[in-house]
Amino acid sequence: MYDNIDKNLVLRRLAEILALAILYFLTAKIGQLIAVPPGNVTPLWIPSGIILAAVLLRGYWIWPGIFIGAFVGNVSSYIDFESVSNIGLSIFTGCMNGLGDSLGAVLGAWLIRLYTDSNKPLHMSAHIAVFLIAGVLLGSVISASFGVTSLAIAGFVEWSNYAFTWVTWCVGDAVGLLIITPFILSFAGEQPPAMKPGRKLEIPVYAIFMLVITAFCLELIDLPLSYQLPLFLVAPVLIWSVLRFYEHITFFSIIFITVLAAIATTKGTGPFVQADTITSLIQLQLFIATMSITILVLNAVVIDRQKINQTLKRTHRQLENLVEERTQKLSEALQRERELNRGLEQTSNELKLTQKQLLHSQKMEALGTLAGGIAHDFNNILNVMMGNADLAQDKLPDNSPVKKYLNTVVNSGERAAKLVKQILTFSRLKTENFTTINLSEVVGDAVKMTRSTIPMNVDIQCDIDNEEISILGDVTQVHQIILNLCTNAYHSMNQNGGEIKIELKSHQNCPVETGGVTDCALLRIKDNGVGISAEVLQRIFDPFFTTKEVGKGTGLGLSVVHGIVDNHNGDISVTSEPGVGTQFEIFFPITTQELDKSIGGVGPTVATESRNILIVDDEVEIVKLYRQFLEMQGYHVISSINPVEALQIYEHHSSDIDVVITDQSMPNMTGKEFSRSVLSINSDAKVILTTGYSDAIDEEIASQIGICDFIVKPVKLSHLMSRIEECFN
């Protein structure tokens, strides 16, 4: 239990306690030498000032030294070893004196620390009142009450003299606290700044003045005067000390004056000598108390003023530095003003461009929300229409005239599906699985395909960087960009043809945020067509906006290009001058990922004999279509329009079901949730997820879940069949 106690610390504290007890005893004997009867009181009780300073500086743990010193001092004064009763009474009064002094010092120190948050309460004028009330008044009252009461009970003081003894005891303690405690505290804490040489020379002069004036006023030196010098003449000398010297010199001066006044009064000289000894004692104590309090307050005010002056000087230096710093900044700001003014016009133009881009983005977002809302249902309708047309064609003989009508239905459905895909693309609601592609090769291939669709009187010039330029993208969508822009360029030319220039190169300062990649690929397509007017140029990326005649354009070409560029985290800009031509610049962030070398393929067709397929879709017509087609192919089909019911079916027949085909958007449970539940039952389950449109899942998310295949509606039945066979492979 005591292993962790610092024995050296314990020994040091015991030594300090013993030293305080001895010091208390010795100074108590000195005080008793000038005691005034009746009672055992003195005009100056030195121990009271020592013990309060000890508790403030060393801590509450030192109180046993106070108790021991007071006990021994009191017992030694009253004990008579020849009388047993006297011994007991002496011990009683010693204990009461020790308890009173300990309690007064500890309680006073605690209150001083509580209300000043310091163990040196004499350095602020606001704290002087706390010291006087808590330390001086309260400590003196407690000590006098315990001491005088115990002496009266023991019979060492007559009860008739109780009031006088209590008052003189209390005042004596107070005087000791007023002059001894400040003197001791003045040596504690930080060392004061070094005194200037001139002031050091003042100290001897000051000491001589103090000694001579005090001795004259107390009549310790005879003067050939018919009247006595007033003692308040020492006040200017004390003020001199407060203003010029260290505070411990001032407090020592008060002790010096107090000692000389006590000596003079004892010898019967000085202003305090009266016919009545009691009156002399009280006048002496009141003078000492008044002088001490006045100097304490004045000293605190001077220290406050010094602190304020230091703060003002520090603040002045800070203000000067601040003004100098602000002046320098103002000068720099004035130098930058011309540069800012020059850039103001450019900033204004950029702001207008940003506002236009924001407006366009809001249009795209609104149209995208609309497109996403109708895409799923529209694709489901196309799925049923095209699927049934396929089934009807299979039922008819090859020479049936009805087949061409059904073929028209299928082709129209495919065109409608492509239109939905375009809308989702430019509205940025269609999520693609991008891979690392060599943009140089992709652009070269796209130019070759585009060449076959454009008349020969239009010259296509290419300047494609031969170095590998890799981006994350989709080959088909990049082809779409080339095809749409080149087609628009061709349409802007007259019958005599013109020229289209296609450039691809690396670019150092990419104008788009690329996640830390600073380099990008610049694709530039320029023509010498009729150009675009400023009014039309502001709207060219708006969906369904076109300047072509009715039936010759949908107004989606450039909207699709803009959507594809956004999907690739790129940026597109256009400049045009009527009669000169138009130029599009497209920036793609370059990637450092390796090129995708994978080659896709379809495995061999598996036999359909005894294969069981579970179909889940809330569209009844789609369920009927898939069921009829797959049964024609030889599969055994289980179907449900309720995903919860379908999950129960799978739980009971998971070992018998080979493939699960589920829709994404269904009531009660989405296709993604249904697929996870199926895979939690059988981790090897083969699940095909179809969707008309959903922003909650794409091919990458489906693959992460463990879904075998992800198909976007409408689905051709032959395509569905090949996907099922791929799952088996």
C-alpha cells in the first residue's frame, strides 16, 4: 500500500513542519516579551503572519507545524509541573490555541485562494479586500476566540477581562498578519526586474531618511523643540519606497517602524505614551494597522498601474506592427488592383458562361428525371410488343406476307428502344461500365466507319497522335460522338462539299476536374461549313432543339454528344463564326490504368433438356411472353408476379431451379434485394436481372452482388436465349 510513497518527500515535509513549529515557538517568545497585562497579549503577534504565509506558500499539509508550535508555546507559558490540575489546564489551553491558529490560517488561506485564484493576493488592488477580510479579520477572530476562551475557562484570564483580552489579542494577531505576511510573500514568486543603478544609490539615502525621521517622531533622539514631530511624517518616506523600490523593502520598512514604535512606547516615549497603558497599547496597534493597510493598498495600486503600463506598451508595439503590416498589405493590394481590374472583364465572361452551363445542367436534370420516370414502363411495353412479334414470326411460314408487317413492328420497336437510350444518355441517367481504351485506335476506327456515311466531296483530314492515349470510356459512345459531330458538319455544307478536320492529341492543362489527373486528351473536330449564329449557339445542346426541317432531325444529336462527354467526366466547348465554320473541342481525362485486353465470346450452347427456369416479373404480359418462348425452347418454366412468393418457391426448390430471371422494379421487393436473398440461399445460383431502367443498380453492382447477367429491356428473345446459355456455360 505504501510502496509508491516518495520517502524523500515525506522527510522533507516533516522537516518543514518541525521548522515551522520551532519558528512559531521562538517568535511567540519574542512576542510575549512585550506582552501587556492583564492577560498574556502583545501589540504584535509575529507567529500569526508567519503561519498564514506558510499555508499560502507551502500548502494546507503544513498545518501540524502550526498546531505543534502554538501548543508548545502556550503550554510552556502556563504549565506548573507541581500542580496536576495546572498541567491538564495548560495542555487544554495549548490544544485550543493550536486548533484556533491552525483553523484560522487554513481557512483564511483557502478563502484567499478561492476568491483570488492565487497564493499572492497583494499584487492586485481588487484582492486586498479579500486578504483583509479572509486572511486578517477572519483569522484573527478565530484565533482570539479559541485562545482567549480557553484561557478564561482554564482560569488563566479573568472573565471580567475577557473583552479587553479578546480585543487586544485579535488586534495583535491582525497587526502580525498585516506586516509579517506581506513581507514574507514579497520574496515568493518571480524575481522582480533588475533595479537600475541610479535607484540602487537611492536606497542608502532612503534608509537614512527613514531612520532619522522615525527616531525624531518617536523621540528616540532628543530635539531642541518645544513640540513633538507628528508620526505621519514617515508617510512620504514610505510612499517614496513604494514608488521607487522593491516591495519587500517597503514591507521591511513597516516592520522597522513598528519595532521602533513598540520600543519607544515601552520606554515611555513617543506619541502613543498615555497615562493608561491600555490606551497606549490600543493607539499603537491602530497606528500600525492603519499604516499597513494604507501602504498595502497603495502598493497594489502601483503594481496595477505598472501592469497597465506594460500592457499599454505591449499593445502599442502590437498596434505599430499591425499598422506596418496592414500598410504593407495595402501597398501590395494597390499593386494588384490593376491586375484585378484587367481580370475583371474575363471573370465576368466566365461567370456568364458558368450561368449558361448551370442553366443547361438544370435543364438536363429536369429532363433526366422525366426520362427516368418513363423509361422503365416504356421499355417493358416495348419488350412485350417486340417479343410477341418475334413469336408470331416464328409461327408463320417463310413466305407469309404478314411477316413483313411484323418485321416492321420489330424494327420500329428497336428504333424506339434506341430513342430511349439516347434520352437516357444525354440526360446522364444511363450508367455505363467504362473500361480502359486506347482513344487513338477508337477515334481512328470511328473515322473509318464515318467515312462510309459521308459523301466523297467532303474531305476528311485526320491528325491523330500515334502514341497510346488511354482513357476510361465506352467505345460505342466515343463512336457516337464522332458520327454525330461529323454528320452535323456534313449537313452544314452546301452541295459542293467541304472539309472536316479531326485532331487528337495530349493536352497538358485539362479544363475539367479529373481527380488529381492534370493531363487529358483533346479531340478537336472542325469544319468549314456555314457556321452557327450566336443566338443558335446558345441552344445547340438543348434536347429536341434543331434548325433542320421537320422530319430531317430529332434535335438529339448534340444533346447525346453532351451527355456522353459528361458521362466520361469530360468537357466540351464550341466556337463558330457564320460563313467560316464551326469547331468542337472535347477533353477526356487520361488514365494510367492498363488497357482492357479481354476478348468477349459466347460459349457453346448447352442442352436445354430438363432445365428449370424461375421467372419473376410484376408485368403479367412479360411473364407470359418469356414463359411461352422458353417452353418452346424446351425449358421447364416456373413463374410468379410476386417476388415474395417467388422467393418462397426458390427456398423449397432451390436444388431443382437452374436459372432465375428477375425484373428490378417490382412491388414489395426489388430485383436486387430478391437476387441477394436467392444467393444467400444458394451461393451458386445463376441469376439474370433485367430492368427497363433503374438508377439503383448497374452491371458493375450486379456483378459485385454475384448476379450472373444484367440485361437492359427491351430484350429480343434470341438475345435472352443466348444470355441464358452463357449462364450455363
